[in-house]
Amino acid sequence: MANVTHSSTFPLDQDQNLWENLKTAIVDSSGFKRWQEEQISNESTQENNLDERVNSYLRETLEALAY
């Protein structure tokens, strides 16, 4: 298993800023909006915060692409 180290040239605040920008782009996408509408009946998804919903969306999307 590869070890992942965090480079000092890319501080954590830049990581957070990158994630926030990426999350905003994903949330604004039609694919995420459609996926979220499909998830409305699932109460546990509604209770998840935005980070968790985006992570779930990305995981499901990547699983579907890998299939």
C-alpha cells in the first residue's frame, strides 16, 4: 500500500479551499441534482450534511463508471 504524505507546498487550507470549490461545482451540476431528487425518499440521506451527500454521490458515480 502506498504511503500518502502531505506536501508542505500545498497546505491544508488550500486543500480545504479546493474541496469547497469542487463541492460547489458538484452540487450545482445537473447530475447531482437528479441524484439528490432520487435520494429524497431515503431519510438517512436527507439527514446527512452536504459533504456526506457529495461523498455518497461521488462514490456511487465512480462505482457505476467502474461497472
